[in-house]
Amino acid sequence: MKIVVKIKLVPSKEQAELLLEYIKTFNAAATEAARVGYENKSYSQIDIHRLCYKSLREIFKIPSQTAVRAIGKAVRVFAGDRKKCPVFKSRGSATYEGRNFSIKENGTISISVLSGRIIIPYIICDYFADRIKSIKGQADLIFRNGMFLLHCTTDFVEPKVKPFGECIGIDLGITNIATDSDGLKYEGVHLEKNRKRFLLSKTTLQRRGTRSSRRMLKNNSGRQSRYQRQVNHFISKAIVAKAKALGLGISIEDLTGLKARCEKTVGRRQRSMISNWSYSHLRKCISYKAKMAGVGVVCVDPRNTSRTCFSCGFCKRNNRKTQSIFLCKACGYTDNADVNSAKNIKRLGEIVNLPHK
Ligand SMILES: [Zn+2]
């Protein structure tokens, strides 16, 4: 499996200008390569190379690999669409060959710009830190919000999934983002407060409807989604680490039903909460982190998991005392509602995983 390792470069002001100059030149060269290819009805790397490799190097004063990668950027677009000639944004991504950058473990990166190599400090999150050595091949230099990021692709040989009999069941919920079948709730203390703040400001801003409020809404949505992603990484990491340590699989609900289920069972306020939380991203995080750790994942049909009694299997909508407390009308079993769901999901996962059981 391929994973993308993201590295944030911390250039000085002069270095930032050199990087930006490189990006702009790269994209101008890619646009020129696309133009030449388009006008000559040539869409392959070899054909465009033959037509304009030399002139690209002369016009833009770029090294060999930069010209090759600029042509490559045009070719990638032609692979999907030959109907129009692409014009690349001047600050779009620039591709680097593996030999044009090297990431040192001392926290610096040596990277080519038009005038030669420069050495820039970088920041990498702990999660990726031990992957630096495995980075090879090409990378994309990206300029976003005033920051330079290098997205490097690494090959990751995923371990074999360990066979498992038992699962941790994960309920993705409304009161808590995730709850497991042992009753552990995955949510930071500060989380709920933040989530409410984001929601509140969204509603307030939507109601206002002015141009500046729309702009703020847009900024907020970016901030909120980055925040959610961060929390999702945090939660999924904890879940996978637990499953791995205990030698268990992970049973998780198939999300297609989640939104539909919520529309029926919860009020508008909670519905807005659930549609505002990126559960599909959380599920993706759990899946790929599990894959990397060799932990098995099973998906189960979530229908009725919240209204079925874990103890006796009795299923009825009013099996809940409140949103957070489950109380079985048949046998009197009571539990936290999310924990009861998570236990049902755990059991379903184990049945799916071991059909003979
Ligand atoms: Zn019961």
C-alpha cells in the first residue's frame, strides 16, 4: 500500500522566494508542454518530450528532470481529458524526482531550486517520523496558505492481518464520536465544547447571510474540517492501538446507513451534529491504520444496533430511556446506549468473521 508522508518545510524568507520561483517556473513549463502537446495532438510523455524538451529547458532555464516532470504533469491531464488544453495555476504543485531532494534525519532537507540546492529545516509529525528512511521516488511540492509542504509517497509493506476471533465493537455516535464495546469513549474533554462552538457559529453566520458572514463561514468550514481530521486521526490511532495490543479485530458499522438512521431516530440538533462530523473520514482512518498495523476490520450492518438489547436480543425503538440510556422493555437490561450499540456491533462482527460460530 502507498502512504503519503507530509513534510512541512520551514524556509527562510529568501528560501521561500526560491521555492516559489521554482513552483511558478515548473507550472509555466507544464502549461507550455501542454500547449505544444495539444497543438500537435501529441499526448504521451515520449511525443511531447520529442517536441519540446529542448525548448522548455532553454525558455525556462530548467534542469533536465524539471523539464521531464513538467511534461509529466501535462501528460497526466491528457490521460484523462484531451478535449481542452490545460493551463496550470502558477502556484500549483511541482513534482520532484527522488534525486532532486533528500530528507535528512537531522531535521533538514536538501532540495533543488533553479539556482541549485538549498538546505531547509522541516517539521514532520511524530506519526510519520519513522518513515523518513523509506521515502524514495517522487514527491510533490505544494504551496498552500503561505506554507510549503512536500508530499512524499512511500511504499508500505503491510503486515499480514492477524487472525482474530474476538472484536472490539465501535459505535460511531451522536453523544460520543466513538464508543467501544468495553465502554471507552473516544472524545477529548475539550472536544464537545469546540464542536458546539463551531456549530453555533455556523448557524449564526448562516442566518446573518451577509457577504462577510459567508466568507467567515467558508474560513470556518476549513478550520472545522482540519480540526475534525486531527481528532479523527487521534481517535482512530487509539482504537487501532488498543485492538493491536489485545490481539482483537475491529468491528465497525457500515456507514451507508448511519445518516438515514439518524434522520429517523434523533432530533434536528443532533442530526446537524452527525452530518457535521466527518464519520466517513474517521472510518477511513480506522481502516488504513488497522491495515498498517495488521489488525483485521469487519464491517457490519448497523441497522437496529442501537435499539436491540445486547442481553436478550429484544428489538424495539422505545428500548431507550433517554438518548444516552438504554433500557430493555423485555428483560430490564440497562446500559449506556452507545455501549449497548457497540456491544451489538462487536457481536455482529464476530459472527461475520467466524460464520461457523
Ligand atoms: Zn433485553
